[in-house]
Amino acid sequence: MGSALVRQLSAHTEAKLTIVAASRRTDKRERLAAAGMEAVALDYDDAAAVRAALRGVERAFLATGYSVDMLTHSKVFLDAARDAGVRHIVHLGAAGSDDQAFAHLAWHAYVERYIEALGFDYTHLQPRTYMSNVLAVVRPGSTTLRQFFGAARIGWIAPEDIAAVAAAALLEPHRHKGKTYCLAAEAMTMHEVARTIAAVTGVAFTYDARDPADLQGVLLKLGMEPTYAIHLARGIGAAARGEIANLAEVNDNVERVTGRPRIRWADFAARHRDRFLVAGATAG
């Protein structure tokens, strides 16, 4: 998400902005610097580094990792941003009402309320399910998409669209001050996603609906922080059972904010066609 946002901001040369890109990894900072950007070290576990990274910054994009540490990390960042005089925060959260029961979504709501309590101008981004989550399960030699959503119809959003909305909010904060944007471009079941990818690529992709009861173990095996893994698995299980309201709700926020069409599944599959074709070329 950060890389997509930096690319989109860099394309707006007329804005005459100084883009400060932050990473805790030296190799990433070197690549950013080589691309002509100011690159600074930022590790949420190092409060001094966070304060140094925010020095002189006027507008900031906040995204955290998928763990309960997002609460502490966000507070460290936001306290430092307040002290540094940052005026506008664009926060990457997640779709879900404040009264829902899943902790990993409630944490995002806590962060949003803290941003507001500190008095920042803000734009809250609340994406639904990332299209890239499907891309992440594509493996060479397999045209089967294994996911845990059952037959549920889900609202999807491309990371590039989220980055485009974030860029718009950072470029023209006065237009997006105090706004919350739920981001969902198209509703599809995983069966429909597989058929769409097949139509775009000419490769016979199919969907294997795995048992949501197995997801927690898979996430833990992959190294996800346990508290987050437990609640994410519960949330996806509820989605598969049709227990989450508005899961398939879509909107035109991408068009309204960016002035360009939203990315739909056929567009996303076309953009990443080579990745899907690798799976098809070595399958069987």
C-alpha cells in the first residue's frame, strides 16, 4: 500500500510536495532514495525514530501491521505527530461498524477515535476485502484458488484504489477533512472471482472453499500474531456463514474522490495477468 501511495503522489509533480517515505528496512530506504525521494527510518517500536521521522511533516498516512500492537504503534505515531505539528492524518483502517464484535476491527475504530480526540484533521479509509488477498494465494502449478469465504458475496477493493483515495486526501486535505470513506468497488463470490480470472486469462481457474474452522490454525502456522489471528478467523467464519451485515455493499467513493473509474475484478485480473498465467502455464 505504501509503495502504491508513494508512486501516485510522485506522479503529481504540479503539487510541489516533498514526499517523505518511511521504512524500517535499509534496503527499502535505499531504493526510495535512488528514486529521488526523501527516505527516513521509522520503526513503530522506536519512539525516538518515529519522532525524528515526523519532524517537519504536515500531512501523514498511517498504516500499521496486523497485530494487537497496532494500538500501541498508532498511539506512538499519533502522539509524535501531534508534537511535530502534523495537521492532517489519513488512516488506513477497515470496514466495520463501531459496535461489531471482532477485536481486530474494533482496534481500527479505537485508532480512529484517538485521531479525532487529538484534534487532527483526518480522513478515515475503511476498505473491505482486498483483491490482492486472492493474488497472494496463487501458486505456480495450481489454478485452484483456496479461500475460506464459502459462497458469501463480498465487497472487494484493489489496493491501488485505496492508495489513490489516500493520495487524493493528502494532496487536497481541505476537500477530505473529517471524511470517512468505506471502499468497496465490486461484490462477488469467490466462485465468480475464479470465473472472472478464467475469462480474462483463458486459464481454467476454480475455487476451493475451505472450511473456515481450519483458518485459525493456518494463520498461526503462517506466523500471524495470535490475538489478531483468532479474531480474523472468527470474522471470516461469520462472513462465510452470512452473519455479517453489509458485507456485499459497494459504493462509488473511488470515482467521487479520484475522478476516475474504480478497479473491478476484470481490471485487476488484467493488471496481474502475468501472475495468473504463471500458475496456468505450470499447472497439470
